[in-house]
Amino acid sequence: MPIPSEFTPILQSLPLVSSEWDEENRTLVLTTGLRYPGTEESVMIFVTEDASIGGWQVDDGGSAALLLSDAGIAPNAPGITAYLKTAYEENVLMMDAGHNFGIPVSDADDLLESALEVASGSLMLYAVGRFGAASE
């Protein structure tokens, strides 16, 4: 089955290194040209169909949290907690129990903007945790 048409604007608008449609998990995997500071890891965005909301979940697949954990920084560090609170209040971005940082999306027209928000938010989450207030 081809990639759903709702994903076309994302593929046409983002500067991607690659994209892959995972048919089995009904997930679009986007690898951006962005890298987490001080790492060789590309920012990846996962867009997964979510029947529970009648839309999609757009998230970083837990990448920022995993990189922070690898650096010995807990996801409940004060700087990270403060950033997560602000990200939720301003953009409804949140970290789930699996440490995926993202946003639920119910309107296909919001997928591109949401993917951009998740990419920039994931970079910020990592930078705040690694180099910001969390390291004080």
C-alpha cells in the first residue's frame, strides 16, 4: 500500500535526508538533516496512525530522552521538567511514558507543522537537558 496522501505535504516541504514508510506499523519515518548537538545522531520524526484519536501521533521515537540517558541525565532533571512544562503549555508537546516526545494530531492539515514542532522541540529538549539548566 502506498504512503497515505496526508503525508505528501510533509515529504514535499521538509529538508529530509530520507523517508521510509513502515507498512507493518503504519508509520512514516522521517530522517532530517538536523543533528543533536555534539552527536552524530540525526533528528528523526515518526508519524504513526492513531485510531484512538482518529488521527496521528507525531514524535521523536524517544531519541532525545535516550541520548540524555546515555549522557547520564535523568528525564526528570529540573531543567528538563521545566522545559517539558513550557513545551506542553505553549505547543501541547509532551513526553509519554515511553519517553517519546511528541504531539497528537487530529487534522491532516496540521501534520507538517507538527512534524516541524517535534523536530525543533526534540532538539531543544536535548540541548536543555545536556547543556542547559539540567546540568547545573
